[in-house]
Amino acid sequence: MLSSLGDVCERSGRVEDSFEAFRRASRLVDDRYRRLDLLVRRATVRRLSNVYTAALRETATGLGEVALDLTPEGTRARARLTAER
């Protein structure tokens, strides 16, 4: 639900509210790949609000989590995080 709120806030231009919703959602999620998806979304919001160093920090965190993950999901997450850089 919080990730949907983040999407709506992002689309309406409320980037800080969007980031906060994605941040809160990532704290509540147990699934590793879902949390990585939220990191990509947080990085996107940071990039859109011209906070590039924070966007890079978000992607670096995610890339560190999937560095040795050779599963298809890990490869997909790594690709999305790399593309966001």
C-alpha cells in the first residue's frame, strides 16, 4: 500500500512524500527482491529531485546486497540498479 502511495506521489510531483512512502515501505517488506525494487524507486525519486549523490547511495546499497546473487531475480535486480546509476 505504501509503495502505491509512493507511485501516486511521484506522478503528482510530490517527490519528498514519494521518497518517504518508499522508505517506509522498504522497512516493512520481508522479501529481499521487493526491497531491492523499492531501492530502485527511491533512487529514481532522488534522481528526479536532483539529489544525485543520494540516488547513487541508494543504488550502491542495493548493488551490495545482490553482488553475489546469481539467481534470475538477483540478475534482474542488479540490472535495474545499474541502469538507475
